[in-house]
Amino acid sequence: MTAVALMWEARAVEGRGPELLAWARAQELPREPVRVEFFRAPDDRVLVITWWEAPGLDADLPELPEPDGGLVTRPVHRWRFEAVP
């Protein structure tokens, strides 16, 4: 097993960054990650990183969904990272 980080990043419609952050915090995953971190950035961007113990990057892990409606300006960006010694 290794530490795998799933990164989720979205850009809210102008002025709706706090709403997007609240939406991301309210999401429930089917199982608990080892750790979850929330970040905000200029231009109403929200970043969420979840950490998992998994066999590798291709493991079946729960991810945050796309927000509904007109909350974001573009599709969510998603990346997976594997911790390296």
C-alpha cells in the first residue's frame, strides 16, 4: 500500500467561491479518506486534496463529484498523485 492523493480543483462563478467551498465541504464520500484538506485561491478557485492508503494510482477510490448547476465556470480538474520516498 502507498499514499495516494486525489486532487480536485474547480473555479466558481465570480463571487461564488465561498459557496463552492461550502459545497465541497458538505460532500460525503462513501468511505473516509485518511486525510482531507481544503484550499481557496484567487479567482474563486477551490482545491480539495484527499489522501488514501491504496495499492496504486489506478485504485478504485471515491472522488468528489461535479457541482450541480451554474456554480462553476468550467469542468472540474482532477489529478492523482502517489507519494514517493
